[in-house]
Amino acid sequence: TSPMTWIKIVRPEEADPSLLDLLQKTRALYPPEYSVPVTSVEGESIVLSHTLIPKAMHHAFALLAELMRPELPLERRHHEMIATLVSPANRCFY
């Protein structure tokens, strides 16, 4: 299999303290049901593909977290169903 990202990424073990802080703050924004990590492709993730611009990464994923707030009408199963349909439409395998 080919790696998911073809751009340079900063892995958590290579990240400086400010990037690690933003990664943790970003993860904390998500609903509890998203706290269980999923198996990634060769240790990569969509979040890590944004690590070269940490502030943009945080703001982009903070927006997504806001859209997944528990008091909104969609549940995780709805998000997963939408992603299942949108990914192949965008020719995205993950």
C-alpha cells in the first residue's frame, strides 16, 4: 500500500512543544465518542497531513469539531455515513 499522505508531515514524536499543544487542544474539542483513535494508514492521519501549518490545522479541525457538537442533530453514525459516501466521490480511500 502507498502512504496516505504524499506531503511532508510532522509526527508527534518529532513535534515541537507548540505543535504538540495545538494537537492536544484540537483533539480536546471533539465529542467523547471521537476520543478512541482509529487505526491509521502506516501511522499517518488526516490531522498530521496539516502539521506544517499548525495554526491552520487547529482552526480547520476546530471548525469540524464545532460541526460535530453533541447538541446538534447529527450523531457520529450520521457523520460516518456522510464520510462513507463523500470519500469515494472524492476518490479518497480513507
